[in-house]
Amino acid sequence: MSYTTEELLALEDFYRDQLLNSTINFWFPRSYDKEYGGFLFMRDQDGSLLDDDKAVWIQGRATWMLSTLYNTVEPRSEWLEGARLGFEFLNKYCFDTDGQMFFHVTRDGRPIRKRRYFFSETFYVIAAAAYAQASGDEFAASRAREVFGKCIEYATTPGLLPPKYTGTRPSKGIGIPMILMNTAQQLRSTIGDQRCDEYITQWIDEIANNFVKHDIRCVMEQVAPDGSIIDHIDGRTLNPGHAIEGAWFILHEAMHRNNDPQLIQLGCQMIDYMWERGWDKEHGGILYFRDVYNKPVQEYWQDMKFWWPHNETIIATLLAYLLTGEEKYAGMHKLVHDYSYTHFHDKAFGEWFGYLHRDGTIAQTAKGNLYKGPFHLPRQEWYCTILLQNYLSKRKMTATSLIGHH
């Protein structure tokens, strides 16, 4: 199938309407913590609070989201004020004395848990950069660049962070080059940083050379330091939705580089390989984990459907279709879009449920917890809205100029 211009216009309207009238207004203004700063996101189906702890990742992600809406959708003062609450909370409570960030804090900012990786820092970078663009705050801009430098240091300097794997089976994960690539893309698009282009190229090369396995049509989640497959349970475990997220980061870069054909090819191959492995032909939806050799997966939630892989796959397949015009990507996009908005979307209270059983029934009703908040879903709806808007306006300009030549 392919999409007509009318269908693409309808999709643009749909995503914008979902973003503004179902997703964002589920979270805001109710989640603003006016007393301690930051946000209260651990919420049940109807928005009632389940827990008042704060996940640092999601404080950063939400600050980025609100700032981005302010920068690109409309400059609503309540969004900027919300972003300020998030940015100030992050600065005041979420950095340890060694400069590393916490993962989980109490409502009033006392530390509960710290992780050995630096994803909190990457979300701080995109939050500070987008907030700097929205507010003109020079401190936010300088902190975004400074912490981006720390992230590069953590990624490239052995021994700076406690090791995740010790002993006889070292490995490296696709998550680091992926998250850093997207962090750099966000930094570049908001306040700019001359380091971004060169590092993005390096991280794409690392993904292409180490994790994409064309011979077996697969994208690995982790590999040995030399890029070979680790034939043990952890090493064989794939996360199709995560690899597809990496694919759209690469397609986004292709678009930034005047539709670079090599990057389009790489991103589309990654989507193809992981759709083949991840799409549930029986029930629909993206399976959470698979084994590279189709052996049993250790984690018991391996056949569940989580919300975020579907958000990433909606973006990736739409982007692939708009960049290539290939009908198969329109078909894939329609499948994952229809599945997701039928099964995850909560028509009663808005937003999405996070967790479904394999057959698409709801596993539990929470809309927010330590891992789920206003990020993957609103980012998807925002990104698809902007993507379609730009694509359709370019087509309109092309059509107008063609008419002008006749």
C-alpha cells in the first residue's frame, strides 16, 4: 500500500490531536510539583498518584519534551514554566558530589539509587539544551555542553564508571552509541555544538560495524568487544524495538544530510531485519525480546508488548516510507499504527497503557512509573506531526513551482 496526500494530511491531524488533546493534557498541569519542583509522574490509569518518588531519567525527558513543544509547536507559557520546574529540580537535587547523576530520588530530592551508566546525563543534556533554546538561559546552554562533554568522557574513558561486566566475558551494548547519537542530534538542533557532526558519524559507524549483522539479517543488542556474537543467553538476546529506534535515529541523520543514500539504506535494513524478527504475526505488535538463534529467551516478559517499542516503530516506518516511497514501509506503518492505537490507547482517560500481554490484553493499568512517563509517546506524536508537516509543505512547494513553470 501507499499513502495518498489526503491520508498523510489526516495522519498529521491525528498525531497532533492525540499529542495535544490526549497525551500532554493527561500529564500536565497535574504533574507539576509546585512544592518541591520537578514532576510527579507515577500515575494510575485515571491520573491518580501511585507513588511520589521521582525517576531522574523522566524528569530530564519531560523537561526536554515541554521545552520542545514550546520551541516547535507553540510558545505556551505554562510549558515553559513546567520546563523551568524540571530544569531547576535536576540541577538542585539530581547530581551527586562526584558530578554523576542519580537514577531515582524522593519527592523532595533525596537520593535513592544511582546507576553505573550515564543515561540520566544524556537526558539532562537534551533537557538543558532545549530549555536554553526556549528560555534564552545561558547557564542552561553552558551546562548542556559541559555535561555532553562528560558523557563523551564516560563513553570513551575506561574506568571512569564502575564496570557493568567483569571477568571473562566483556561486552559492549548498542545503547551507548544510540543514545549518544540522539543526544548530539538534539543538542545540534537546539543550541548547536561543533562536536556533534563528527561524533554522530563515529557512533553510526560503530553501530554499522559492530551491531548490524547482514549475513543473518539482524541487529544485535550486545556484542563482544571485537563485534562478534556472544553465544550465551544474554549475548543472544535481541530487543527489536530498541534496534528499530536506533534505525530511525540513523534515518533522521540521513534526512539532515540531504537524504544521504547510504544512511537511508542502513536505517531501512535495520528496520527490515528487526521487523522480521519482532513483529508478532499471530497477534500483531512488537515482541519485547527474541533470541538471535530462535532459542528460548530467559526473561519472562519476553513475549509481552511494551508501549515504547511501538512508538519507535511508528516513527521508523513512517520515516522510511517518506524517505524511500517504498510501499512496504507504508504497510508496516499502518500495521503498527493501527495495532498501537487500538490496544495501547486509553479512550477513557487519554495517554497509553504501558504493558500488554502477548494477546493484546492489558497487563496492568499504570500510565507512569520509574520507566514510563511523558516521553516515548509524546515524542512519537510530536515527531510524526513535524515530519509530516515538513514533508507535505515541501511537496506543496514543489507542486506550486512545477505549476509556475508551465
